[in-house]
Amino acid sequence: MRLVTATACSMMFGFLSLAGGLGLIPSSAIPLPGAEITLQVVGAPAGAQFKWDFDGDGRPDATTSQPGASWTVPAGPWEVVVEVVHGGQPLARLSTMVVADARGGAIREVRWTQSAVEVTVTFFARTRIMGPGLTVDVPPGWVVTSRDPSTVNEQGQLEILPSSAMELYPGQELTVSYVMYPPSSGARARLMGWVTGYVAMEGGVERVAIPVAGPVSF
């Protein structure tokens, strides 16, 4: 677990979702609600066509002959999908999670080691968050562990709580990591996680659960 003060450039990280050597990179995976971002496919062959589904409903919202698109992001989590078509045939399907939340944003990075998957989640606070933690879905058959204090809840999710007394203030960031051990060589999984905590509201506090942005499968 690492707590630091964020810089402005930290909010502009682009994250790569790879499939067959192609990648999908958003200019920001955690924009403010109503902000415009660009999405770029890298590695596509010349002459490819791109079908963009911004809201994850399975229907293309735009089709382009260029590997980029602009999108004004409404509040909420959105699994953005782009289908790359070449020569009239589907070539690849790329996806990434984009989350627009005024309270903060969290981004995951995924790295394969020889026998496990290391996942690092960095949370950027935009308001005061009390008792920040991370809740992670455990894919069937996988084993998930963390060096930070953690427990498994009734839904079988791993809950990581670095410190119940911790508070994040606007401009600060918190990094938490965990390790996933696959049930077999070459196993695939879908990644889902939420940064949790409490936000002061008029007359009390409200529990928040902000989905983690970035790659959703590997």
C-alpha cells in the first residue's frame, strides 16, 4: 500500500487493452463526468474499420475508418468496446472500463509474472474519502491474496482495507496491490473491483463504491 500526493498528470494515464497485438488506449480512463476523451486503437492494419460501442449495450454508437474516436463521458462506469474489422471480417474485439465519477477514480494495471498475475490499483481522490479500501471479485478457480490486511466477505469477494483510520483528501492517491493465482496455465479471467469508503454528506456520511477503470479481461 502506498499513499502519496497526486499530480495533475496522474489523472491522464492511458491504459492498454491488448488483443492479438492490438491495443485500445483512452486519453483518460477516469475523466470527470461530462469531459471529452479520445480513444485510440494501436496496431490495426491499414484499411481497417472500427465499430465503437461506448455504453456497452452491444450496439455500435459510431463507425470510423480511422483508429480513433472522441466521446463525451456521462457520469458512471462504462465498458467501452471497439470491434476492429478488416477485409469485411472481424479482426479483434477490444474493451476497457472508463469511469466518470466526481468523487474520485481508480485505475488498474495488470502484469503477468511466471506463475501469477499482479494487479495494482491506484485510487485518485477528488473529495475527502474516509476508510478507503478495495473490494475485488475472485474469478472462479482462482486464488487471490494481498499483503495488506484483507478478508473474504459472504459473497466470496476479497476485501482489502489498508487502515480503517485512513483518510484521503483531494489530490491524494492510494495504491493497493494484490496477486491472482490461476487454476491452470493459460487461464483467463474477468477483472472487477471497486474502491470503497465513506464520504461526508450533509447530515451524515455515505458509503461509496467506485468501479475500477482499466483492462477488464486478460
